[in-house]
Amino acid sequence: MKDRGNNRSRQPNHEAFADFISSDWAPRPEGPARAPVADYLPARHKAISERFPGERLVIPAGTYKVRNNDCDYRFRAHSAFAHMTGLGGELEPDAVLVLNPTPSGHEATLYFHPRAPRSSREFYADSRYGEFWVGARPSLAEMSTLTGLRCDSIDNLPDALAKDLGPGQVSLRVVPEADASVQALVDELRERAEFTHDTAQSDAELAEALSELRLTKDPWEIDQMRQSVALTKEGFANIIASLPRAVGHWRGERVIEGAFGAKAREEGNGLGYDTIAAAGDHANTLHYMDNAGPVRPGELVLVDAGIESDSLYTADITRTLPVDGKFTDAQAEVYQAVLDAANYALERANQPGCRFADVHNAAMEVIADRLEKWDMLPCTAAESLASPAQYHRRWMPHGTSHHLGIDVHDCAQARREMYLEAELKPGMIFTIEPGLYFHKDDLKVPERFRGIGVRIEDDVLVTEYGVERISEDIPRDISAVEEWMASILKK
């Protein structure tokens, strides 16, 4: 393969230059200390090891994805890899964690591309990996210190995966769709070893197990989530401060998006997902991400946003804010209905034996009740809730909750009985996010409500003592929102 951008390269390619650029460098600074997350990795490895005794497990980080021509998107590791190695930020594209079977369980080895010496051409000539272009990579010893893991060069991965492979010996599973080149290597090795079982199914089972492992968070993960929520509150404060400028801008929604995004990059790894900044009727488009419209006085703006910390754990918060700092009577009526639904869902989550699906059902009871009171249903609320037609879902078509963590929709590969049907357990973190969406052209909606869209989303943690709203400090009661906005806008 030709070098990226080779047709425009003017790099010197002479031995004398290579000798010159590699000489007279000061000693490198001391490497990183052991990361706090390293203490939690053995328990994570043990949990997945118990699911697949005697099998070799391959968990790739993934690689760069081309944005355009020779420019890449920022690298973000596969979530299973990040969870099992503790490597966050934008660290180690192309790395692979291998859990190799042993008589007592599994031994973890992290294969990655270690720092090349300054005498190598990679040092100055490789624009994707070279130290001169993207900074110094860690050495094998430094990475081992940081993660607490045994480390090896990625060049040794093929031999390591092939060792003792075959029916009656060692089998091989890989996280699917994480890295096409690693997947191809694993598939080739399995074909050569003449495995006859359904390898696609076995790989899906590995992804499923890794996803289910994240359904309950350890103390380190919980602390990361608290940090992400705290940063997200700061991002929302930036949004409120930006509202006067947003109102005066022809694409005010992007002013709001930018205000939050600046905080996300300044204080975290970035956004946990693309921000929704939906003013007026745009709030009724659930995944509105164009953020290209104006922000008008007298309207609401629905902002769904979360900051991803350097560890890759993200908050997921929605607040619906009155652009003028005060809710109108109609806006407040809709808003209070959604808030009551959120509060009732949280109340249900605190009851012993609550299952994940029960949280949504509780929110829907309130939503249906208010829609009946507003004479919007073709039947009673109870009948709508019991009917397969679910008429109330016209104005609340999404789910009320999803698990949250290293992915904004974490644990998505988990089995239904482990997710929707599971009883809430300490360590689970999920959202509660009911909404009402009244399109301006929806003739079944009372005229005073048309064009109003409201969602209120909080992040909650199940503890031994009940369910804690870890986003408690981000105001959401009507009076609290108005006071919060006033305190920021008067500065």
C-alpha cells in the first residue's frame, strides 16, 4: 500500500537525513503511573473468564476510520475493549486484548503498537502513527505499568492466536465488527483449524456476555459517571449563558450546541453523543440533530446532551428550557405532566422487586392520565394502557429508560431477560426520560399545546438503599429551572 498522501509528500528519504533527525534527543520523561482503574480489571476479566472456560477471547480496540481522503476521525476504542483494559481517551488504535485460557482461568495480554525508536523511519515519516506527527506512543513497559496488564507487540498477535488452535484443543472467539482486519485473521485461523461450529454465533455470544458484564458498575465506574454528570451540568450552564446570543443568531440552535461542545472538549474527552438542540417545534423530532434553526423568544428549547469523560463514560441529560427564562402557562402545564411522569417512574424504581420494564410502565400511567384529562385519547387512560393499540404512545413513542455507562445506550447486546425483564440491582445506572411531543400540525392536540415538545431526562444509580438520581444537582422543577436560569443570565 502506498503511503497516505504519497503523491504530495516532500519528506527527505536519505540515510544522512535519517541519521540527523534521530540524533541528539534528550532522555524521555518518566512514564505513566499505574492507573486507578487497573485495580478493577482482574475482577472484570474473571467474570468473563467464567463464562468461557478454556476458550481464547479476542477483544479488539478497533482502528482509525477515514473521514475524507487521508484525514481520519478521532479514534474512539470499542467499548468492550475500553472496559476490559481501562484505556480511555483516544488511546491505542489497533490494539487487541487477548484472554488466553489457563488451567485456573485466563491470562490477559494486551497487544499493541509500541513506540518506535527515533532511529526508525516511522518516527518522522508516518503521519498516522509516527511520533513526530501524533506524539509518542507508550513503550511495552510503560503500558504494562499503566494498565497492570502483560503487554506484547501487535506483531506477535497472529502467532499468539494460532497457538494450540483446533477442535479438542483451544477455540477462538472475537468481538464481532470491532476490527475488520482482526476479524479476518481470526476467521482465517479458524478455517485453517477446521472448526465446524457456528463461529458467528459464538462471537455474538462473546459480545453479549461483555455487554451484560456492564449492566452493573463497579465503584470506579460509578465515580466516572458522577464526574461525567457534574461536567454535563457545567455544559448546561454554558448553554443558558449562550441563550441571548443564540436568540440573535440565524442558527441559534448551533450556538447552543457549540456552547455545550466547548465544555465537553475542555473538560472531558468530548461529547458522549451528538447533541440535540431543538428549539420550538423541532423538539418534536426525537433525534433532531441538524441544530440549524433559530431560537425564538417565547419558545422552549429541548437540549439532550452528555459529556463523555476521558475514561469514555458519559452522562445523558435532557432539559427543556424556556428561552425567555420563564415558562408560559401552556408550557408549564405540559412540562409538569412530564415531570410528574419522571417522578412517578423514579418512585416505582425505588419499590422492592421493581423490574427495568416497570419504570417505563409507571411513566406511561401518568402520561396516559394527562392525555385523558386533556381529552386527547379515544378512550380512557386505563383502556389505552391495556390496549395493544397504546393510543397514548402517539405523543410518547420512545422508551422511558436505557442503561448508561461507557456507551450512551450501554449494554445493548444484553439478552432481554438480563435487561428489560431484569430486576433492578445495585450498581445499575440508567436513564429516566419521559416526554410529550405535540407537533404544531397535530390536530388531535389542543391548540394551546401545539408546537410544544418536552423531555426531562435524568441519570439514576441503583444502590443498596434505593435509587439515587445522580443528576439531582441539575435543576428540573419549574421554579428551580427559572431560578437557575435567572442566576446565570443576570451575570
